[in-house]
Amino acid sequence: MKIIIVTPEGELYHEEVDSVVVSSHNNGAYGMLKDHLPIVSTIDTGYIKLVQGNLVYYVVIINGIVENHQNQISVIAQDAYIGESQAAAEANLAEIRQARIEDNKKRNIELAKAERELKRQISQTGAGSV
């Protein structure tokens, strides 16, 4: 089976796997092997366990869609991070999300400053008054 996992940042994983386990907080867990029936499901918060021979990887998913059709599994996720264990993947995802929150705070502060400066300039020039 082939699995492709993408996020808004781009392609995270694109490999052949032997089996997949999908676990979602709201929908429970299920496994897929080769020639599994077509399926479409959602993952609110959960993970996908990827088994590739003796290797096992976990991809923590936040807000995603999983589709399996003809041994092609496609996952589109708002956020995802891969690790060698579920705990490692969750910890790394938490770090990434915290960094994004900090970046968003900085952008909001810069936007508020720019807005104040624009209002000041409009007031000084009398623009906007009739």
C-alpha cells in the first residue's frame, strides 16, 4: 500500500507501507491492510501508526481526512508530525504548535502597531473627512 500525508506546509510522508492503524479521539481506531475496502474517515485529534517491515512510525494528526482507495491511502491534515513513537511525535508537534502561536502573537502585535500608525497618519492628513 502507498500512503501520502500532506499538510498546508507540504508533503510530510510518501512511502509504501505494510499496514496502517488510524486512531481518532472521536471515531475510535481501525486498521488497514492491503486490499482493504475503500474508506473515508476523519481524524479530529489522533494518530496514524505506519508499519513498514520492522519499522514503525507514528504520525500525530490534528484535524485530518483519511481516504483509502485501491491501496492508495491519502491523508490531508491541518497539522501533523512524524516520530518513532507516539509520545515523541506528540511532543514534537506540541513544540511546533507553540512556536506557531508565538509567531502569530508577534504578527498580531505588528499588525496592531501598523493599524495605529495608519490611523495617526490619516488623522494628521485629514484624509477620510469630507
